[in-house]
Amino acid sequence: MNNTSDLRTDGSAARDRPVSLEDEADLDAFVSNSSVALVEFYTEGCGICRSMEPVLGNLARELDVAVGLVNPRDDPPLVDRFDVRSVPLFVLFVDGNPVARRAEGFIGGDDLVDWIDEVADRID
């Protein structure tokens, strides 16, 4: 699925569900169109990544945070750029810049929200 199909006419990312990102260009466009964006780096066949799908879906609907998903195996430069050593890897972007990351397996919805709020509070 291409990111552009998930953009509103004003260029902002649709926020009612996670957006599938195909490659580095999609990722860069996605995070630049959102003041705060959470991106999950995942791989096909990752059970923990799959278990995060409903959590991320709820997060996309409930918070003013754009949520994206990208498989770095589809675009190997992403592995180096974001130092992906394990999945799922969550990277939080503010104003297009990566500001925090977590790579510790499954993260519950409340914990993820608390982490995003904590990071946002430090940046403000």
C-alpha cells in the first residue's frame, strides 16, 4: 500500500489507522507531514510485530499522533539509517526528526501512550 493513498487533500496523514510505508521516501514524506509520528519497523512473520497491530490501530484512532509501519527488509538503507537490530522497533518523530526509540518487544497501549507523552513533555 502506498502512503500517498493515506494522505488527505491537505497533505496530512490520515490518523484513523496505521499507514503502510513502502520505502525510505515514503517514511520521510510521512514523518514530514506530521508534527508527531510513531513508526514501527517490523518484518513479515514477526509474531510480536503482528500482536502490535491492534495496539497501533487503537493508538492511531485515539491520539493526535500519526502511526506508520515500515518493513526495513524492503528498503535495506533503512536498516543502517535507523540501526535496526531487532523488531519491532518503535521510533518517535517530532517535526520530522527521530527523537526516541524503543526495541523491547511487545509494548502495551497504555505504556506506549505514556512513553509518547513523556518524550513529548521533554521536548516542549
